[in-house]
Amino acid sequence: MSILKFENVSKGFGQGTDRVEVLKDINLDVSEGEFVAILGFSGTGKSTLMNLVAGLEMPDNGNVTFKGAPITAPGPERGLVFQSYSLMPWLTVGGNIGLAVDAVFPKLSAPERQAKIDHYVAMVGLSHAIARRPAELSGGMRQRVSVARALAMNPEMLLLDEPLSALDALTRANLADEILEIWEQEKKTCILITNDVDEAILLADRIIPLNPDGTLADPVTVNIPRPRDRGAMNDDEMFKALRAQVTKYLMDVGIAAKIEETRQLPDATPIHSVPAALSKAQKTMLEERYLVFSQLHKVYPTPKGPLTVVEDFDLKVKKGEFISLIGHSGCGKSTVLTMAAGLNPISKGGIRLDGKHIEGANPERAVVFQSPNLFPWLTAKENVSIGVDRVYPNASQAERQDVVEYYLERVGLADSMDKQASGLSNGMRQRVGIARAFALSPKLLLLDEPFGMLDSLTRWELQEVLMEVWSRTKVTAICVTHDVDEAILLADRVVMMTNGPQATIGKITDVKLPRPRTRKALLEHPDYYSYRAEVLDFLEEYEHGAKPKPKPTHIAAE
């Protein structure tokens, strides 16, 4: 039985020449008890579509109906969970959920009211934190409160507008599993807006991609039997096929070739370049140990005494090798990276690059952070030029500009070079950060979760950009990430770190997948999921603490 219906719905914003049509001719029928995932890139109108269901926006054309009646305003029968938590900071967990209970059940006695609050708090696993205020909760816990508050209104339909996108990968996965458990208990009609393919496949009965032009694609039915287990999906052939199908569609419609071939890189020599004769003499000697981490330690003083965050980190990196560094939050990945950048003093041991010990920051080691830290009042070109002018002191002004424009073009910003950084999207700003790093012609490229603040699909796009530019330069690179697929996609080797404190290298996996790589090709490669299982198994082993629980030993009976 149909509960929600869109009939020829269109929605736009602005007037005259400034008007933007966001959704076009949307037709959608959602059945009672169905779980539907709307999947698409940022800016495709996913949240606008959700606002129409919630009654926060009205369509320009067409009809949106709930149980046959037009939606004209928000209503308690449609419970909404936003990306941001929107909790009352002065109320406890129980107090925030109590607001929803009071709105829907105003005549309950005090014991009945408390029983309802306790029920929904327990449903999201927060009974131990019922008396805490939002400031005392992690991001994942705050989002759990939002989910519980929406459920406490006893809605007929649950609307989830990217509720997990602001969370780290592990918290996101755990909360998605909890939402799945709740849905299987309650069987409420649910619409999820997401940019994560795995999340959509795990949760939904149907996945409906939203195209960049504001139209809906044909729905994809998820035939994987319920209940679904995230861990088992890596070995499930139906999951792999579905993942490849949806990924291919999104890549084809969303990641068009934006790179033009109009500029050549000038033959300009950076200040930190090794003379050709010396480079030739050193080639054999250094290429196998171009970057060496030796007995690396990082110790911080604390009121309770020294705290060793990283210890005995030993790694040799070949010239031109791409390393992914992965591990749970707090394992010291970024600490290792900032020591390699010269931004964080080494407590013990050392790091050598190209035969020399690293001391202090230097443009020969370029860093791309999670936030690109651009000067907002400068253009994209001016932001990249700052480093280039320093690194190429003997080049002409024209040659330096050619370097700047070459790399901005490579990252797909040929048409946006003269736009101020303040007017660029997060994804475009990160493109500038990548262009700036490569334009320094560094000996070592250090990437600290460079796509961590971006939605999944924008990450895919920038991973493709990064691989394309890296394939031309073959610069030695280390990328810190929490994303298993990203780690495998980019790397020659995945270096896995144990949990902190006293974190160190727990395992190294050689990724022998062919290059050049694309996400579509990797999903179809027979070895891809074996590599994925290796990394996932390691992370699962360390998921619940600094040291994994010892595996049970089975003693055979004599």
C-alpha cells in the first residue's frame, strides 16, 4: 500500500536569470513499511526532496501526498533526523527526548512518561548517559539522541537526512547498524538521504539515485536477504555486484571529465631539486630507502607523567611509492605524518628523506590537510602562486604562472582559477589544496585525511583527480585515511597501525592491483575484496580497545 507519492514534482529557487531548477519532474511511490535510500552527489537536490516530504518546502509544480492527502506543513507523523543534531544544550539526554514525548503524549502520568523516555533511550543504547547533557556526548552519541527523539514522536514515517555524514567512519558504521536494528524492530516506513553506497545497500529495500540534473534515475532493488550483516557483505556476491552497478552509474553520471589538455608543464627547476649528476649517482643507493622512519617515538608530557603516543615506528618507503596509513581514531596516524612534515618534534628515533634527516618544515615536503587553509580573499591562482614563487626562484614569472595554471587545470579548476577562495565549495577548495601541493614539486607528498570533510561521492571524484595527477609526477606519497576503500585504491602498500597509546605498525599489506586505477575497475578486479578483507579484519580486531582481545586457544583432548 502506497504511503507517500510524488507526482510530476519540480522545485527551483531564485528569480529570473538567477533561478536554479533543483528538482525536475520527480515521480516517486513509497510503500508502507518500505526503506528507500535516495543517493546522489552534493548539490543534486537530495535535501530539497526531503524538505518537500517533511513539509518544510512546497513544490512549484506537481503534488506531494502522504496517505493520499497533500503535504502542506510539518507533522508528527513524519519524524525528521537532520545531519546536525539540533539538541537543547541545557537539557539532558532524557530531557531532550522528553520534549518529543510531551509533544505527542501530553496526558501521560509521570511514571508513564519516564517509561517512554527510558524505552527510546535504551533503543539507541544510551541508558548509561540519560542524565548527561549534549556537551558531554560524542558526535555519534548526540546523533543517537536525535534518532531517539524522532522515534519518540512515534511517527508513521522516519526521514533521515544524511544523519551519519558528519561522523567518523567507525561511528558511522556502528550507528548505521543500530538504525538497521531499530528499523527491523519497528518496520516504519523510512526514507534515507545519503551519499554512501555501502550504507544505502546495507539499509534499503530500494536505492534511487538522484541525477545531477535534478531527475530521479531508475530505482535499484536491493535483493540481499535480511537481516543483513555488514561484516558478511564483503564476501557476498550479490553485494559486490550491486555495489559495482550503483558505483558505475554514479561515476558515469556524476564524474565527467573536467580536465582540459591546453597547458604544458614548463621545464623549471625547484629550489630543492637534486642536481642531475648527483641524482644519477644516488639512484641505486637510495631508491629502495628513499624515506626511512627509524625507531620513531612521540612522547607528550602530561600531569600524570609522559604519554607515549607512537613507539617503534619503523618503515622504509621506496622513491615514487604511495603509502596509505590507516587505523582507528587516536592511533597516531596524523602524529606520524606531522613529524614527517617537520611540524611536530620527534621525541626519539629519526626520519630521513633522500638521505637527509628531517628537521623543521620545508616545501620539499608538501602537506594537504583535511581543511586546505586557503587565504579566503585571494583567488585560487594566487593561493597556489604563494608557494610556487618561493620554490622556483630562478624561473621567470611566466614560467611560474604556467606551473600554477597547469596544476589548477589538472585538478579540474580551469574555469575557476580567478575565483576567490571564499566563493569556492569545500570540494573546490580541496582541489586548490591538492594543486598547491603538487605545484611545489615536492620530494614527499603528505596527505592528512584530505577528503575527510567531504561527502562520499565528492571524495570519489577527488580521489580520481589525485590519482591522475600523481600518475604524472610519481611523487613519493603518504596518505592518512580512515577509509578502507580509499586506502586500497590509492596505495602500493597499506600500513595498518595498532590503537594508541603506544601505537605502532601492526600489519603491512602489499596492494598488487594494476595501475592506472579507477574505482570502477577495482570493484571488478577478483583480488580487490581479498585486500579489503585483510584491512577490515585488522581494524575489526582493534575496534574495541588499544590491544585486541587474545584469540581463544583450543586445546585438543588427549
